[in-house]
Amino acid sequence: MKDVIIIGAGTAGLSAAIYTVRAGKSALVLEAAAYGGQIINTPDIENYPGIAHISGFDFATGLYNQAKDLGAEIVFERVTGIREEGDHKVVETGNGQQYEAKAVIIATGAKNRTLGLPMEKELVGKGVSYCATCDGMFFRNKVVAVNGGGNTAVEDAAFLANYCAKVYIIHRRDQFRADEAEVERLRKKENVEFVLNSTITKLNRDTNGLTSIEVADKISGETRTLEIAGLFVAIGQAPDNSAFANVANLDEKGYVTAGEDLLTGTPGIFTAGDCRTKSVRQLTTAASDGAVAALAAATYIDALK
Ligand code: NAP
């Protein structure tokens, strides 16, 4: 029996693991894919207090090593459910394993949203990508487009503009969610064209993959065809907490409903990071949630004795 099982090895989950172990409790982190979560794909983090520049990969690897070196156990299995048994919790995984703990922290983050267009799925790896850092190099000297208006889209467009022939940034409004400083920096790049108030309506392909997209201007009503080799979709994330609906309250979008106390509604089950309802989803707030949830879990366990 572990003291705390943490579901998810992103920034929130690994921060929770560090704080759990440092609070004198044992921690098991269960992760469905790779450690690091969303930040692993960010080329350059510039807004984490105390660190002027670091790649997402280096940041995530530092967190992972720190949690492991402190004694957290990290196992790569997808969690499929949680149930209560007496005063402890049983966490089930897709491998048919069951792990027991006195407390659980759900830190499952969120996953990339898709456009939902015909052929989008088939074109992944053939021109459509959700990760500029992973796939950008395949499009060196080619024309590409980025869709979205948040920090991810603007940073991806700036990153791609460094080695692609041309980058279109397509956004459905004329105001960006991204930090103004990042948008201004992007505006200065000569090979970036802003396509605003516009949505992608169609993906066109040949036998090799994506060849062009059709983009509708919401103001003029006109549709334009952009010949591109690559489309980077950066339209935000959505959570996947459906496996926890029996123990955690979810809002209409599937986020775990929790305030700053990170309580889910079930005693001993806490949440942290981007998978919960919150207004600011940043590295700093994910790390902060991890710390708060871990200390709340430690207090909860002490009260069981
Ligand atoms: P985001 O901030 O949620 O932005 C998503 C963007 O996609 C929005 O501009 C949204 O448009 C647009 N969008 C959503 N659904 C769409 C659809 N179906 N079709 C077309 N456009 C759509 O997502 P994000 O950029 O991935 O960022 C997620 C969080 O991570 C944010 O809090 C962000 O600040 C943070 N982040 C931080 C850093 C950093 O600090 N270095 C880097 C990356 C991300 P509307 O604006 O019209 O809603």
C-alpha cells in the first residue's frame, strides 16, 4: 500500500510526487504515455520564475529525475479507474494491475483538441501535426500553417518561421489569447502571414498527404485556398477524466471541479494541474497545484491514524 498514488507525470503530477516524498510519504506515479505532459513539446520556456530560458524537454526531464531521485516510484501504465475500499483507494490500470493507496491525486492534464475535419486523422504524419517541436523539421524550407491564437500557436509559428519558407498563422478572431509580447515578436517576422477572423473548412490531399487547405474569412465570407505542406493544429486542449466520474465531480467540459483547495468531492481524492477547473493554466500554476495537493494528501493521511 502506497501513501499517495498520483495519476499523471506532467508538471502537476511530478511536482506532487516531489512534495509527497518530501512530506515523508511514499508516492507512486502512474503515467499512460511519456513523462512531462504538454510542456515537453515547448521549444523555449521563458516565464518560469527564476529560470530565464529552458526547453520543455529539459524542464520535464529535470522534474522527472528530481522526483525519482527523491524516491518516488514512476510506472508507465494507463489508469482506467479508481474505487474506494474501506478507508483506502484502489487504482486500476489497463494492464489489469490494481494499486492501493491511502490518497490519490488526479493530475491527468489535457490533450490536444482536433479540428474535427474530414481526413484530419488520416493525415496525421502526412502533413497534419499537433506538435511543431516534434515534427517541424520535416517541413524545412516548405510552406506551413499554424492554426490557433494561444501561446502554443504563436510560439509554434515563431519556431517554424526560423526554418520554413513561409508560415501562415490562422486564427478565428483578430485578438490573440497569447501574450502580447509573443504576438508582437511574431509580427516582426517577414515570412509570417497573419490570416485572421478565419477558420479552416477543408483539408485537401493527394496520395502522399496534405497539399492545401481551404480557409473561410468570417468577415468577407470569402474562401481562400492555401497551398501548404504542413498544418500545425494548436487550438488548445481538452481533458480526459471520464474514467474518474464515479469519484470526482466533472464540469460540462470534463474538467475535475475543484477550487484552490483541490478537493474533488471524495475524501482522500485530490486533483492538480490542467485537468481541473481553473482560470490560469500555466507551468507555475501546475507546479503550485502539485504542491498544494500533495500537502493536502499528507494532512489527510495523518488524520486517518
Ligand atoms: P489556448 O490558450 O486554450 O488557446 C487555444 C486557441 O485556439 C484559442 O486562440 C482559441 O480561439 C483557438 N481555438 C479553440 N478551438 C478552436 C477551434 N475549434 N477552431 C479554431 N480555433 C480554435 O491553448 P494553448 O495555446 O495550447 O495554451 C494552453 C495553455 O498553456 C494556456 O494557458 C497557455 O498560456 C499555456 N501555454 C503557455 C506557454 C508558455 O508559458 N510559454 C506555452 C504554451 C502554452 P479563441 O481565442 O477564439 O478562443
